Amino acid sequence: MESVCHACTEEELTKQFPKGWHELPDEVYKELLYTPAKFKVLEHHIKVYAGDCDKGGILRAKAPNRAA
């Protein structure tokens, strides 16, 4: 299994949460990647953040769309 981490930049976080931020537990999903004659499982970890002052909501890092 291979892990892939998706995180926001410091600039994105500061723009969304000017008064500070902290990480919430990662949003995690697994994706089965097929290459002819072999499979590979990718485990995606999408970083999730929230503001320290209850403003700005929740921010999830950008990640590729999930295959249907």
C-alpha cells in the first residue's frame, strides 16, 4: 500500500483562518489502482483544518476526484 498526502499550503491556511488554525483528523479513503498485470492500493490522506476562533469553517485540502 502506498500513502498519498494532500495538504493545504501555509498561505491557504492563513487566508482562510487569519487568527490561527489547527488540524482535525485526516479524511482517509482507499483507491484501487489497476496497472495491467498488477494492482496497487493508494490510501489518500486529505488534511482537514479548522479555525481556532470558530470562524472560517472547515478547510479540506484539494485532492483528485474519486473514481466512480
